[in-house]
Amino acid sequence: MIKFTDEQSMLLETAADFCRNHGPIEKVRASLDADDIDRGLWQEMSDLGWLGINVPEEYGGLGLDISSIVPVVESMGRYLLGSPYVSSVLVAECLASCGSDSQRSEWLPKIVAGTIGTFALTEEDGSWVLDDIEAVGTVSDQTLHLTGTKMFVTDADVADLIIASVKIDGAVRLVLIERNQIPPGNLSREVVIDQTRRSFRLNLDGIEISASQVLAGSDLKAIELNSMLMLCAEMSGGLTGVLQVIVEYLNTRKAFNRLIGSYQSLKHPSADIVLSLEAAKSHLYYAATLVSDGDDNAETAIRMAKAQASEAFAFAGDRAVQFHGGFGFTFECDAQLFLRRALWCQYQHGDENYHCRLLEPLLLDQAV
Amino acid sequence: MTEKELVEFRAEVAAWFRDNAPDDPGFLLPETFMEVGTDEQFEFLRDWQHKVYEAGYLGMAWPKEYGGGGRPQILQDIATQEMAKARVPFMTNTIGLNWAGPLILKMGREEDKKRYIKNILSAEDIWCQGFSEPDAGSDLGNSQCRAVRDGDEYVLNGSKIWTSLGTYARHMILLARTSTEGSNKYAGLSYFLAPMNVPGIDPKPIQKLTGEYGFCQTYFDNARIPADCLMGQEGEGWNIAMVTLTFERGATGGQAGGISSMELTVNDVVELARRVKRNGKPAIEDPDVRRQLVNFLIESKSNRLMGVRSTIPALASEWPTAVMMSGKLRASELNRRLSRFALSMLGANAARFVSDEATDGGKWQRGYFNAFSATIGGGTSQIQKNIIGERVLGLPKD
């Protein structure tokens, strides 16, 4: 029911070691709101072959499926590492399934070698429904003129390619925008709740690309589900990280001559958090198994995982701040880093209410 | 065994339970071993367990020389799963099958194994548990019931409470105090495999909040039991009790298998939502009901998946004991909330109780009240959270 191969175990071990070594919290703090990504870290990830895990072998990758990335992303989430890793991997996944032969052979080997990719999907109303968009692409001759605005385009300033969703002749299509096709001034940095994220607003007005840059396929659902799987991995890791922060403080801080962890009002919610982490991790690897198997129930499993983890991680972050008392109210306390990460993950690609609503017909209206 | 053999075995067991499931006895059966309150219920359930054992689907992995099947554990696991799926009555000798039996197999003397194991499986000897006391609540270490050595006997005085099946049991796993000295309260405790049919042992049924019976308070008044009923040495009682609790909580394998309750599942409640009405329409069309059902389905899935993932060492979390230490807490709390939610769907009829007019004869109301036995018994949920905080997360004691 949950499968985990030896290959994945090895990857998990490597990733856990790597992220532990790169993840001291001081380093994370130094990277907040940074002007550039950590190039050294990126190079190392690329050298480890992590950018090609899900890329077909003919393009220089390992040819595994997207679920094999889960242990890597979970480890990154554990230490709050920020990088364009997830977006690049997901762009590769999208190109492999929706791109033309020439798009695949042009871009996939580059991504394996460290070229950065990202998505421009969300728009100003913040809707989680990915085909609910206003951006438009108008064809004239062989040129596509883009208009509209995209939000939450992570690492857009350093990305070599951006996959954006636009309506062409009324249908939602995916287009591949290269960095040199974005006029200066069309990108502006967004202030976002998770400061390990480098997020941009992308003004599409005035961008012109070749009609050949439209992707053959436009499987938004696959993008949504794969993105959610990665967010679940990040949340599972983040829950572990924030619980470590809680446990450490509860075992050292005293109030009224007692270690605060001895008070049941703090101990019991901490027990709830560890069980919610166990649940999140279980849903995560179950969903990963179904994705890997191409099982029809993968969507249900991913939405369940996203709903459960979103609520659990946000609760843990919230309690982490509260349990630190006055210190928790300061920027210096690490609890806020996890709370911010939790809120980002919760509100990207749908929170628990959104997914529970979508799960209702999937779980309740089928024949029993 | 090959995958094919396992599949065949599963089919064989499923067919057996389908063909041999007992007929409706014509009276409301209890839903767990803690709720057996009348002689007709008890006799019906004892005969059923006997039949399952004779068919070879109980104690399959226990050693053959003591009456078990001597077969791989996986077969018993499959048989137990099929038993649950078939919705047949539970195995009533749960304390023997799942707590006392595995304890005796693990720590008992050869003669104990020969003497007790087979009759546990066949339901010939019913076992009960004497751990809790009226004044000790969840604090087992505080047991006051006395056992004083007198020649070849121990003399018992005091009382134990929440003895399920107390009036039917032939033996009791008993935690009693052999000494009031020692460095701490645990040091004076000893563990006995005690007979119930001796003068001075008197199990008195307790009426539950449902109005039914099922538990006893067992009184000891100068009751004399043979000294060789002592398990291990004097003073080892606390440690042996802790081993028993690992079996009780399902933290360790080794149980005889079989179901010990007619577990309420979230699917039962979904099914109820399809057939009861709210505002003139099936409750399952009500937005609030739908949301709650989805939440319960996710939670129930969480519990199932945790059990599955915990068997994969590479996927252990940084607190690897959390899953096994929390089984009772998670299952019992889900069951209590699920039962209460089921009631909420009945509209004004939620205010009925066990009677012909009540939906399903009042099984939902009775089920909700009985759900507290598992959230309280075996260490309350609040104690369970202390245990998880302290033993899993390493937080300080209070």
C-alpha cells in the first residue's frame, strides 16, 4: 500500500545528510529576502544529479517518476532550505509530458545541468483554480503577444525559462517564456510571508514570443497535483523541524520553577502535533506511491494529504510561537520562520477547506 | 509463503466466515468484550469463539505444542482482517487472547503455557484483568490491593475495579502489593495468574452509564490462592504489568489475533448519512454533514496509513515510537467523536435511547456512551497524551 524502494531510501539518506549540513538556521536567516539564490547550494544540488531525477534518461536524467523527488523535498523542508529546486523539477516534469520533441530536447538536458525553471500561473485574484485566468496570448503571423499579470512567480529573476498559462483563442494553454524575452521592468519583487521564498510579479504586457513556444499539451491538473505533492513533502519536513524547535524549548525554558514542558497545557498539544506529523508523513508517502503507480486514486490521496498537512503544519507553527511566550513574539525566535513557511504552503494550491470541498464528491458520491 | 498462497488463504477464510457467520440471536449483542452483560450474550459469544478456534483461525501463530496453530503470523493477520470484514461477532476472551496469553508465552513458565494457552484459545477458560483500583484511577503504580505470603499461599485483600467478564472468568491477571516497603511505590508490586473460583473472591457487576452491565468490582476478602500463582519474583509486578500493557496497547506483536470489538467504522456513519433525513433530504446532501464526513474519512485514513508506514523503517519520523504508542488514543478518540457525530444526524431522534422507536434500536446512543470505555480504560486519553509527550517527545514529567 505504501512502497519505498531501496533507491529511494538511499536518496533519502543522502538528502537528509545534505540538508542537515546546509541547513543551520543561521544560514537560513542570512538568506532571507536575498537578492540572489544561493549559487553554491544550487551547484551542489545540480552536481548531485538531483535536477535530473525525474527527467527521462534520453535527456540525461535518471528517468524516475516525480514521486522519487519527495524524500529530497521533504529533507529540504525540514531545514527550511529555499531554492528554485521544486519549481525547476516541476517545469521539467511539465515539459516532459506537455512539451514538443524539440522543446524537450532543447530544455531538459539544460535543466539537468542546472538551468532554472519556474511557473507563472496564479493571477491577481489569488484563485486556486488554475484555468480561472485572464492572461491572453494573441497570435499574429508567427508571433504570440502576451497580456496580463501573473503573481507568485518564484525566482523569476534568475529563471532561464518560465512556463505561463494564458488563454489563446479562449482555451487555456501553456507557453514557454525565455528570460531574454522579458523586458526589463516587467518583473517586480513581491513581499511574501515566507521570506525564504523569492517571489515576483510578472507583467506579461509587451512580451512577444514565437508561436512555437506554445506547449503541445496543457495539463494543468498534473501541474496542480505535482505541485501539491511537493508542498506536502515540504510540509512534512517542516512539521518535523518546527516540532524539534518546540521540544527543545519545552525542555529548557522554566516558568514558576518548572520546565514548561512539564505543563500538560503545553505537553498535550505537542503530542497532538507529533501525531499530526505522523499522519502527514503517512499521507505523503501513500500519495507518492499512488502517483508512482499511476493509480486513479492519486488525486484523492494528494488532496487528502494537502488538506491534512496544511492544517497540521499551520497549527504547529501557531503553537510554536505561542509556546515560546514573549520570545515567540520576536523576530529572533525561529518559531516564526516555520509559521511563515506553514502559511505559504497552506495557501499555495488550496487550503484544507478548498480541498475538503473538492474531496466531497470524490469520497461521498461514488457507489459504495 | 507465496503471494498466490496468501491470496488463496484469504479467499478460504473469507468463505468460511461467510458460511459460518452466526445467525441473529434475537437479542442485542454487545459491541465489545467489555460490554458482555447477560448470560445469553456470554454463552453465544463463547460458543462462537470456540467455533472459530476449532476452524483454525485463532492463535494460528501460537506454538503448536500449547494448542496454537504453529503457522506464520501473516496468516493470522489475514484471518483477523477477514473476520473484521465479515462483520461477525468478536472474540470474547480478549484479555486471554491478547494480553494474558502473549504474556504467558513470553514470560511464563513451561507449566503455565501448558496449563493455560489452549483453554484461552478455545474460550474454555475466560480471563479477566485485575489492575485498576477504585482509588487509583489511571495510576496503576498506586495499587493498594494486598497479597501477603502465608506458607504455600498468598492471602488477598482489597478490591479491583473494571473487571470485564469478571463473573464469567476462571482466571485473573492480578497486580497486587506484596510489600509496602521499598524505594518507591512500584517496588512492592507483584503479578499473579490468579484463580477466580476460590472463597473470598467476589466479582460484583457494575451498572454502566448505558444502564447495562459488563464490568465488575472484584472484592478480595482473605482469599487464599496458591503461592505458585506468582509470576516471576515478588517485586517484579510493575515490570510485568508494563509488558502486559504493551500487548494491550498493541505496541508489540504476539497476540492470538481475532477481533475484540465490532468496530464502528467511518463507512458505517457514511451509510447512516445516506439513509437518515435532514431538512427532508438525505443527510449526506447536507453541506455541514459532508464536510464533517470528509474530515472523518481523512482522519480514519491517517490512522490506517500510519500503521502501514510504520512498518517501513526508512520512513520512520524523528520520533519513531509515536505511531505504536498512540494506537489506542487515536482509535478510541476517533470512535468517540464519530459516534457523537452519528447521533447529531438523527435530528430530534438523537434524544431517544435503546428502544424499538430509536434508529437502529438505539445502537448509536449506546455506542457513543460505550465509546468512553476505551477513551478512559487502559489509561485515559489524557494520560496517553502525557505518555506520548514524555516517552515519545522526551518532555519532562509533571
